[in-house]
Amino acid sequence: EYMGNIDKITLVIMVPHHGQCEGDSVHACVEKAFRRYGDIMVPKELVPVIRMARKISTPYQVIELETSDVKDWKSLSVRMGILRVRTTDGGKDVNWKDSMCQIRLEKDKPDKILLKRTHLEDHFDSLTLTMKRASQTFPSVPPSIPEHPKLSAAKYDDLVSLSSGNNPVVSKTKNQKFYLELPHSNSK
């Protein structure tokens, strides 16, 4: 339930002062594409630029998120007592302040966290979490942001001012409409 159609999530953590991350080349390609594209007036224009940033091979896959897709994993980890686990299932000590190189969650093992301390390790050590509830079902992950965030009135006015006046920065009607329809609070 909590991972939908995702079978596993692996978080790769860079060790300070050791090489480059795979994402560095992606960021460089996307940054170069933005320079070629020119001005971006609304967020929707980001998607095609990012998708087409890679000229060789297949385009990058862009997955757009909704507010409801952002989950509060921190509160879940507190409820599950993850940081109270101090030894792996194999008996190795776990110091959460030490750098971990990889952390993995797998859908078919909801009560386990898999981790590697170095990139040289061939396999993951596992930590078994003891659920606080009697039932061993994985608790639901609450949304991080319960509703669409609203801009302050001052920020909204500032953004709308980009599309008004004698010489507006945002001149296309469809882009002006985007700014006018942004959710905002009315009080200043």
C-alpha cells in the first residue's frame, strides 16, 4: 500500500570527497538544456526541456508529482522507532551518525531496512523493525503537506505583477492565466 507499484527504493548516499554521483551528469545536461531553451515562464515548460536534455539515447523520464505524492516519512520513522534499532540482524552495531552508503526499502519486506556502510560491501545488512502495534501490517504514511500550499498575498501580488503593466515580463495570455490562478491567501 505505502509503495504503490514500486518494488524497492534504494537511496545511494555519496561519501564525502569521493568521486562523482551518477546524477551529476544528469544535472549538467539539464542545466545546458535550460541555457539553450532560454526563458521559462511557467513550471509546465520545465518538463519538455528536462525530457529532451539528453540528445543521445532515450530522453529522460520525467515523473510529475502531485502534493499528495509527497509523504511524511520522518513521522513514520519516529512512529516505527527506526533510530532505536542499534544492531543488525547479523549482530553488527549500527551507529546512525556514521555515514551509510546505501539504504534500501523493499515492498515485500515492510519490517526491514537494508543498509550498506561502504560501497565495497557486496550485500546489504538488514535491520528488523519491531512494529508498535500488535498487527504486523505496515502503517500508512501520512501526507507531508495535507493540502495544496498557498502563496502569501504579497508573493502572489509580486508574481501577478510580472504579467501586468505596460511591458509585462510574462506576455502570453495562457501564461498570465497560470499566475492569476495560483492558490493564495487573501490577507496581507
